[in-house]
Amino acid sequence: MKEMQKFGYPIFFAVMAALPHLLDSRWQAVAITFLIFAVVALSQDIILGKCGMFNMGQALFFGMGAYTTAILNNEFGWSIIATIPLAILIPAIFGALLAGPIVHLRGDYLLVVTIGFNIVFVQVLQNNLGGVTGGPNGIFGLDSLSFLGFNLTSQVAVYYFAFIVLLLTLWLMRNLAGSKAGRAMHYVREDQLAAESIGINPRIYKIFAFSIGAGIAGLAGTVFATQYSAVSPEAFEFIQSVLFFSIVLVGGSSVPGVLLGVFVMFVLPEIFREFATWRYFVFGFAMIAAMILRPRGIVPATFGKIPKFLIKGGSHVE
Amino acid sequence: MSNNQLILTDVTKRFGGLTAVDALSFKVESGQIYGIIGPNGAGKTTVFNCITGIYKSEEGSVNWRGEEIRGMTPYQIVDRGIVRTFQTIRLFGQMSVAENIMSGRHIRSSQKLWHGIIHTPGSKRDELENWHKVEEQLDFFNLSEFAATPVGSLPYGIQRRVEMARAMAVEPTLLILDEPAAGLNDKETLVLLETIFKIRDKGVTVLLIEHDMDMVMEVTDYLTVINFGKKIAEGTPTEIQKNPAVIEAYLGSEDDDDE
Amino acid sequence: MDIFLQQLANGLTIGSMFALVALGYTMVYGVMRLINFAHGDMVAASAFVGLTIYTEVLGQAVSLGAVIVIFLLSAMVMAGVGLVLERLAYRPLREAPRLSAVVSALGASLVIQNGIMLIWGPRMRIFPELVPQVYWDFGGVVISLIQVLILAISLVLMVGLYLFVEKTRIGAAIRASSIDQDAARLMGINVNSIIALIFIIGSSLGAVGGLFIGLYYRGITFNMGWQYGLYAFIAAILGGIGNIPGAMLGGMLLGLFKAFIEGYVSSTWADAFTFILLILILIVRPTGILGERVAEKV
């Protein structure tokens, strides 16, 4: 397992870096979608997998970032790159605000409330609130990426944009794992009463998890808007949230698990295009089977990543 | 500050029609090893829950170091130096021993929320310091060989040590132990005894609930005896052993068992 | 005043349908602590099943007898599906972490929803006109025979279920299983049978609800289940999850709320308002109007 960790990531990064030059246009688009959804799924993992909150509304934050970029670019002429900070901040702030009144709720209720938030969001978009969201058709005709005066219109450029965002996300998650806040989320998830009794304020960390997850999803939203030069409400319906939710649980709360989940959910259907109508039908069975066979996910979370000086001879290391 | 006193005055806790703790008062002095004993169901764990903020007593006062802590949340109370262990052991089962103990360093860590996103040299130093503190606890409790082992897979006796190590990692002023000897064999109980004395030597006050009478007589300086939520006696272990009301309470319940 | 009375009538109708569907959710959640995400899709499926019974089995006959046959057969079919669902997707996960059962329920929902699509196609189908189009006009307020029938039959069914659960021994067994499955088992209650019974009852009531949806709205699509299911689950929460009279009350109230929003504000905002209502209720009174009947494991 450790060898896999040592070689797995570099190989993965090398392959992903070289990929766009090996694929045709259609498959490049698929690869970009993979990258974007991987980022959203990882952001969902922070909230659901690491902090244990039943969030089924992640598409809301994804959409918020996408629409922030779209509106700032379309209405106010900001360049795509310039919209990034707000596309992260606005969902992050909303994440914290929305989480505040609801994080104490029992799991199932939290779940339904997050679905509710998602539905309200989409309805707001469709009703063209403030006249800027473009209604059911959304907003299109967005600018392409431009950086330091260079107009980066190619799909390969978008791919590398998405790739950089994924790398950034993985780096952030690694930082989180090796920090007080990151560990606190795990403790709160495993046993909230024990965590409280050892001095942890669960509320702060739950809201924080929501906020980071929202911000990262928002960033993915910017990439999404760039890929299609457009945004529309359907892309952020709560069924998408259901998919992200399922990916984290079926794949498992680990980076390989989540990536595997995204691959199975979004890339495989492209490979089996002819079976498109059977796609979700088969998935449904696969989800049931996966939970019966591996309730913790295909590649579950692992613990025990502690500094080497603590590991004396004879200890059991996975 | 040697005013590390825990003073309970007339603490009363009711659940619907049942009065679990009835106008209980006692005082724990700094540096004592104080015991709460009593027959099963006497309300002992409920008292601890009232002290540590899991319950809020309906009446009375819980005064720690001159401050009223009744009504505070559990984590606020930990922040003030009181840490507890649980009768049923509540560890973070999937995580390793070291990670469990590290949770005890949470409130001692100086990291801010945003260090979860980006590390700074300061936060990295904080991480390292805290892991070294974990190392100290691992050594103190003889757990070094299990540092990376998932806690849920370890034997009961070792889990108990991990829970205490986690509590000690907080560097508490008052350590509350809820039946620390439950489920331990004789050898483990002896080790526990020595550990409690070593903890007291470090300057920590200890408050414990226990059923194992031999252990209680050995380790405690002073006792309060509770039955049906009420205090029926207090005194040194020798005094308590001879106290007729205490003997009645324990013998009385033994008779019930025989019926 | 006209709008008020009209929406009152509409609300009671919609509310009855919500109530019937909500009962399925609340009964399953009460005993198994599980949101049966597939329930909404089963409700949708029953409408399609009814459609097929009408066209294939009855040769498109329209009569009181035909209607009764459609309702009974659909209910039986859906009860059967419910049993299979429980056996395959939920029973193997009784001991597993809660989230696993949630994912399994979502998977089941996808299976049923897409199953409908594969069998009956992705486009909207028209449910047969089984009830004569009779209307009464009360000075601008229009009430149809269908609305009266839906309300009447729903009330009969709800009262029947209420009496069953509150006054019979089996009903007591159901209530006991809601409070504490293990204790119920120790008392000699066959909890597996109770769970099977709950799925039969819930699915049948849901089937009736689905047929009503078909009769009332006429247009049915394979993915209408989620929308309805979500509303019905909200109704169950409103009334107090696990609480059977609560689900009935919650359903009626939610139906009225939705109708009034549609009448006085706009139908495009109905969903948003409903969810804002839900969120407020959960924050202010999470146990619902009549209180939960679900034991908390402390």
C-alpha cells in the first residue's frame, strides 16, 4: 500500500499532465469534465467524508462559483482569472452562513435541508433574480481564458487550467489532513461527544468544513463556466448533488476512492455511450451492491498517518 | 494559583420525575485524590456529567477555581482545566492511538482555522511540538509500540490507558476518571493505581468514581459516599469503612441481590 | 375570496395526495430510521402500472369496476415491489453504517426511476380519464368530481390506517417497533414481519397516491417521483417524523401551503417557499407539529 502511495501519485500526475496531447477533442472534453467533477467531489468529501455531515447540496456551491464567474464576466466585463477570488469567496461565505443554523440538526434532516437549499438556488436562477442570472437558459457567450495578455482559447489550455485547480485542491486537502482543524473534523465525525469532552467546539469545525468545501466547489465552478463559456441552471440541479454525495460514499473517503468514483460516474458512461439509456439503471444496482459489499466505500479512508519518530519497532502499520 | 478547588453545592439533577442527584455538596481540594463511591445506580456518573457540562443540573452550584461552571459546554470546561474519561470508553475507534492522544492536544495547539488551508513555519512548529507531547504520553503510559495501531482493535485494558493518555495530553488541572478500573484484571489494576499516584505527583488533582473497594481504599485520600443521589457519608477511607450508614447502604443492596 | 376558496379546494386535494405518500415515508423512517428515497419513484411507478393495466389488461374499459380493478391491482403490484425492495436493498444493510443504507436507497431510487423510463419511455404519457369530468361551480370557485373523490377516499384510508395503528394489536406492534426495535423483538414481536407489513401498507398507500396523481394531473413522467417524494417527506417531517397522524396532518398542511403560494405568489416560486418553510420549521421546531415518534440512541 505504501509503495502504491509513493508511486501512485507521481504516475497519476505524469499521466494527467501528458493526457491532452494523447486525446482527440471529444475525449479532451471528457477529461476536463473528469477534472472539474473530481474537484467538486473532493470538496464534497471534506464536508461528508471527513467531517461527517450529510450534505446533499454541493451542486449549489458549484453553481454559485460558476454563476459568479459568469455574471462578473458577462455583466461587468471582468476577465475569467479576475473572477476567481470572488468565485471562491462568495460560495465560501454562503457555506458558512447556510451552515450556521443547520449544523446541529440530525443527519437525515440536515440532508433534506441541504437538498432544499439546492432547490431554492436553482429556482432563484430560473426565475432570473435581479435580472442577472439569465433565467432557464442561463448565461452564455462568456470570454475564454486570458492570462498576461495571452488569449488562451484552446481546449488544451482549459484542460491545464482544470488540472492546476485539481492539483491545488489536492494540496489544500493534504494541508488540511496535517492540521489541527483537519483532525478536529475527524474527531467530530467519529464521536462528537468525545470530541466535545476533549475540548473541541464541534460547531466551529462543522461550519469551517462547509465553508472550505463550498469555496473549492466554487472554484471548480469557474473552470466549468470556462469550459462551456456558459452556465445554466440544469447543470446544478440537486440530482447532481445526489451524484456527488454517492461518489464519496461509494468510492470511499480517500483521494483514490473519490477519483475512482468520479471516473465510474462520469467517464465510464462516455465510454459506453451506446448504453446511455441504461446508464443510471445499472448505476443504481451498482450503488446497492457496492454498499452491501463494501459499506465503507471501495477505497475507504485510512488513518495512522503519524510522524515517523512515533513509530517504534513492532507497531502495526497499514 | 493554588486555589484549584472544585466545590459542589446542593447540586440537583432531575430527569422527569426521577431525582438522580439530590442536593449534593462536596469539596475537592487541590492535589487530592478524591473518590465518589456508592451502590450501582446511585447517581455517580450523573454527577460527573453535571460537572463536565454534559448535563446542566437544575439547581445548585458547581464552582471551579472560584468560577461558576454550571451550564457551560463540555469544551468550555475542558478549556478551564477539567478533563474526564468515560465509563464506557469513548475513543475515536478507527484512528490510531497516537491520533487519539493528539486530540488531547487540540486546545493546547496554537493553530488557527486558516492553518488548515495553508501551513506556516509557526503552524508546522506547533504540529511538531504537539506530536512530541503525544510521544511523552505514549512513553508515560507505555503505549509506544501501539502508536500507529487503530485503537478499536486493541484489548480493553490498553484502550483504557489510551483514554487516560488522551486526557493527560490536555495537561489538565483536574482529572476526572469514571470507573477507571472497570474491566481490568488485578495486574492491570495495580498498574492503574501506580499511574494515578504518578499523575498526582505531577500536580494534577484526581476525582474518581470506582466500585473496586480495595483500589478505592488504597488510592483515595478522601471519599464521598452517595446513595439514591444523596450524600450519605464523607470522610477518609478508614472512616468510611467503619461508617454504619455506608455499611448499611452496601450490605442492604447485597441483601437485595440475594433475594 | 375566490382565490382563497379555490386554492383551499386545490390545497386539500394536493394535500391528500401528499398525505398518502407521506405515510409511506413516515412509517419506514419510524421503524428503520431510513429515508426510503425509492418511495417517491414507486409512487410514480404505480401511475404507469395503472396506465398499463388500463390499456393491456382491461382493454381500455372505463367503468367503476375497471377503476376498482386498476386500484387494487396497482396496489398489489407496488406492494410486491416494496417487499422486493426491502429484501434486496435494505435488509442486507440493517447492521451497516447509516450512510450506507442512504446510498442504497438512492441506488434503488435510480433503479426504479430508470426502470420506468426503460419500460415506458422518457416522454410524458397521458393517464386515462377514468373519472367523468364533472364540475361544480360555486360562484367562480370550481371543484371537480376528481377532487372530491381524492379527498374522500384519502380520508377513508387515513382514518382506516389510524384506527389500525392505534386500536389493533398489530398496530401496537408497529408502534413498539418504532420506539425500540430490540425491545420489541425481546417482547416476541417478529420485527421482520412488521417491517414487511409496513412496506406493504406504505407502498399500497403510495400506489393509491400515484394513481390519484395520474387522475388529477393526467400527464405522467418517469422522473416525477423525486419531486413528489421530496414534498411528501417534508410533509412527514412537518407533522413529526414517525408519527402517523402527523404525516396526515403534515400532508394536508403542506398541500394547502403549496396551493396558497401558487395562488397568491406564483407557481415558479412554490418550491423555494416550501423549502424555506421546511428550513424554518427544522430550525425552530425540529420535532414537527405533533412531535416525533422516533427513539434517539444517546
